[in-house]
Amino acid sequence: MKTELKALLFDVDGTLADTERDGHRVAFNAAFDDYGTGWHWDIELYGKLLAVTGGKERMKYYASEFLHNNNLPDNFEQLVPELHAAKTRHYTEMLSAGTIPLRPGIERLLNEARKENLRLAIATTTTPDNVTALLEHTLGSNSLGWFDVIAAGDIVPAKKPASDIYDFALREMQLAPWECLAFEDSHNGILASMGAGIPTIITVNDYTVDHDFNGALLVLDTLGEPDQPFTTLQGKANKHTYVDCALLQTLYDK
Ligand code: XBP
Ligand code: MG
């Protein structure tokens, strides 16, 4: 059966923007300070905590694996959603100050894909407000309408590495996985996208450069720009130096 590339599905954190180290991590620490927990997640520790996706889930993982449930406030279970709401406030304020830009090539590729009538979607673990704030403050509020579906946060039972969020986005778009390409940055991300059956392109960041991306169509340092070529870490991009729709079509046709 002849198939056609119809849609691009994007992860957010680490893929659209480098949000973790200087965004989410800083916002978590600000929330911990607000509540006087005495916790601080430094850059190295945060890298370990990224093993678990989702902010609430990450705090629980920290409590059980790093604090070993010692010195936890009695009301910890109730405190987690409150801390998370405070963290979301800090994070979205940071985004509205314009401190976190999109990664190279993202804006260019989204614009080109729209011209080529490729459909767009978001499939992320992060809270919906965080996605809205990132898009509004980087691409403008109209950009929310560029995406057929913004699948985010707690709308599915299981977060990445489960494939649920991608399965949800595919259902909403009424597309089969082989009609799409996904963009991810992490091992948990590619487990989710490929778990849903979607061929996946990876752009790494400092936290994910050593992750296992077995099965990826291509692993790059960034999507690149005409004057800022990408470096290929896995797979073949032939003569291409930045990701555009022509390269995506070549990868898809393989
Ligand atoms: C992103 C995440 C998110 C953010 C925090 O994973 O793990 O949890 O770190 O977001 P992915 P919230 O890029 O694979 O979707 O605090 O809003 O949950
Ligand atoms: Mg990610």
C-alpha cells in the first residue's frame, strides 16, 4: 500500500526548546523555597531525576529514591500537587519573560511544514499551561492554532515512556502511525513515540546525548539552519545540512 507523510508530531521539553536545566529545574527549586522544604535539585541531580517524566511523578521519585522517604513532611502526598502548581507558576513566568528560546530550526521547520500542508501536533508529558506559554512567548498566540492537537500532561493515564500520549494524538488526528514522523530528544521520548509505531527523529541535548536511541531514523545535535549545519550522531542525512521537508520526505520514503 502506498502511504504518504501527513503529519509531524513534536515533543516539547528538550525538543522544541531546551527547557529542563534552566527552566523546569529552576522552577522546581523556586517552589521548594516557597514551601521551605529545604530541597535543592542541582544540575547533576536533575539529570538523574529526568529518568522519571512528569513533575509530580519526579518529586515522588526524588522522595523515595534520594531522600529514602526520610525527613518527608507528614502531608507529603497532599503537598506534591501544591508544590507542582507553584512550580508551574514559576515556570510559566520565566517563559513569559522570554528567557527560553526555541531550539535551532524549529520555527523554520514548523513554517515550512505548514506551507507544505503537513499537519502538526504536540505530544508531551508537561502541563498544558507550560506548552501554551512556550508557544505564545516564542511564536505568538496564533501559533496555538497551528497544531491539530496539543496532547499534554495528565490527559492520559500513563506518561512517557508509555506510548499513551502519542496514541491519543493519533486518535485525535485520525491518522495511522506510519503516516507521521515524531521528533523527540530522550530515551523515554523515543520509547513512547516508537511504542506508538511512529518513525522518530532525535535532536539531543546535554542531558540526553548519551541516551540509547536504537531504532531512530536519525540522531542529530540540532535540526540545524542553513547557516548553522547539524552534526549527525546516528543514521544518514546524505548531503543535507539542516532538517527541512525535503529531508523528511527522503527519510520517510526509506
Ligand atoms: C518532559 C518532562 C516534564 C517536565 C516537567 O518530558 O518530563 O515532566 O520536566 O513538566 P517529555 P511538569 O519531554 O518527554 O515530554 O512539571 O509540567 O509535569
Ligand atoms: Mg523531551
